[in-house]
Amino acid sequence: MKILYAKDFVRMLEHLPEDIQRLYLSQEQILAQNWKDARLHLKKLKGKPVMFSFRITRSYRAFFYFQAPDEVVLYAIGHRKDIYRNL
């Protein structure tokens, strides 16, 4: 699976604590291998037709959508108390 990044996603990722960034990278590897892997705790976002989130920790989420069948775009990442508010 090919993974692309929205410009805002990179900026958001850089502002996260380093330990969260490391955990995110391990989750991204899982996403690249199998986007349906249970370790991602994947959820379809309500009210959004093709957007999904996956868990980095209990508190941090990353959001993505499919641009093509084998290509995802990561567009948002952050603490769940903030990130859902900004959609």
C-alpha cells in the first residue's frame, strides 16, 4: 500500500511528542502492510463517506482516506480530544 501525506499532516506530526511519533511510525508500517489489521483499531468516521481513523495510543489518532484502491492519504493526526473537533 502506498502512503501519501497531506501538507497539514506533516506539520501536525512534527508537533507531537517524540514518543508518539515513534509509535505512529510503527502503526504506519502496519497500515502499509494491511490496512485491516486489528492492531490499528480502525474506525470509519461517521458522516464521512470514505474516511477512517486508526489508533496510535488510547489518546492519539491518525485519519486517512483512500485515493485509489492501493493508495491512502493521511490528512490529520493528533490527540482525540482536539482532532475530532477540527474535522
